[in-house]
Amino acid sequence: MGVHSFLSPCTIMSLLSRIRLTPAYAPRGCRFMSIKRVEVGKPATPSHRVFFEKNGAVVSPFHDIPLYANKSDSSVVNMVVEVPRWSNAKIEIATGEQYNPLKQDSKKGKLRFVHNCFPYKGYIWNYGALPQTWEDPTETNADTQCQGDNDPIDVCEIGSAIGYTGEIKQVKLLGVMAMIDEGETDWKVLAIDVNDPLASKVNDVSDVEQHFPGLVDATRHWFKIYKVPDGKPENQFAFGGECKDKAYASTIVQETHEAWKKLIRGEKNMEKLSLSNASVQDSPFRWDTPVSTSSISKAVSSEEPAVPDTTWHYIK
């Protein structure tokens, strides 16, 4: 469902007075122009969205932010932070909405929060997605024997700095786990912010255990149990739960990037995904005229923020 709407001048001025702009992407020496986040509405409300803009025009975090921060180095990628560490709101790229803003997921009319499963508080890393990747639900992975989950690939950034929703980090690939979620392959990439104090010492999954002892096991356990308080079974993993190394992770990321290329070129028919974009040269879904941020839909001012469950859930 699209969120584009045409507003009167008075409504536009009112909306712009409430929009909050925050730099999202401005790495030193990067050849890409700065991308800013445009926040509309209150967090933890159904109409809250985080859009992205470049030079005053809307861009898609799914399609317009490049995967690779530097084309000459495939080990460093851009990450869109959806959920900051220690928080609970299940925020994700809205793959089915026009411009693909970030929004909080909902189910049966209620906003979703992950539960606190002892001893974890919310998400235990900065959690997000890699742009220009797609886990193809029409293809079966040879290793997992399951199809993709129709989303960008997920990434857990393990550095010390707590991110913010809509931040774009440059991260080093370290490893990947293959979670099997309701019969679908749901890759979980481990990565570290290139600006983290330990980034120079952490170059592969074996280094994670040395410098972040227990984190790989905690990551596996977190993903295994986090849906149990909702009455769902524990998630399973391919490879016996092993976290594969950087080389394997790089291969998976590249495979999902190639799958996205087919998607954005119109070679895959996925009606539920919004493929509109501002910059992909060979895409039939590229819009001809830049879309101003002033045309972003209006938030509902009367909404009250939802409150997450604060209970500790002890999972046997």
C-alpha cells in the first residue's frame, strides 16, 4: 500500500514544521552524497515512519542506498539500522510501501515489540538490513534446502556504539547464521561498525569469540527463543546452528544482491513489494521526477504511543 499523497500548501507547511531531519549517511571520503532521515509522526504509533532523502528528494532505503560502501572492497557494506540495541520495537523496512520507509511492524492491529527473554533486554545488537539485497522466496538455497523470506538480508551489528533508527552504518562482514523461520531461510549476518574501537582486530567470526566472548552463542540462543513468549515454537538453524565464516557470509550477501538485481530489473514478479526507486539505472520502476519530501503523507497527531511488555520471560 503506497503512502504518497498530494497535500495543500497549508498542510505541507504544517507537516514540515513537525518533520525531524537527522543525518543518516555521511561517511568521510564516500563518493555518495549525504542521505538524511526524515521522521514523521511519533515513535511507537501506527503512522510513524522514517523516510530517507537525498538533496531534498525521497529515496528508498531498500533500493537506492548502495550495498557496498566501496566497490573495491566487498567486505564493507552499508547497513540500515532498524532497531537500536536494548530496544524492543520491531521496526523494519516497509518493503510493500511506496518509498520503503521504516515502520514498526504490526499484527492483528497491534504494534509489535519483541519480549524480554531472560537474560536479554530487547535486541542485543544494533539490528537492521543490508540495502539492495533480497532473499528470494522462489529459489531454494542448496545448503539450507529452504526458500528465502522475501525480505532484505538481516544484519546484527555488534559494535559498542548504540545506533538509532534510520542510521546508515558502514560495517565489516564477519559471519552469518542460517535461521529457519517457519520453513524459510532467514539469514542473520554478523558485522561490526568500521569505526568501532575493536574493528581493526575483528575480521572474522573466530575473532568475535576472542573479543566478544559468548556473543555468538547468545545470538543463536536469542533467535532461537525470542518468539516463544508469543506461543510459537523455537526457531531452528541450518548447519547445526554454526555461525559460518566471513567468506561464506560474503558469498551469501553477494547472492542476495544478485537476487535483488533481478527483482529491481523486473525479472521477478513480486506484487507485494514496492520497487519504486530514484536511482537504479536499468530499473523499469525508477520514477522520472524527483519526489519532494514535502509530499510525504501526514502523520496522525492524536495517536498515543504503544507501550512494550516489560515482563521478564524465563524460557526453559
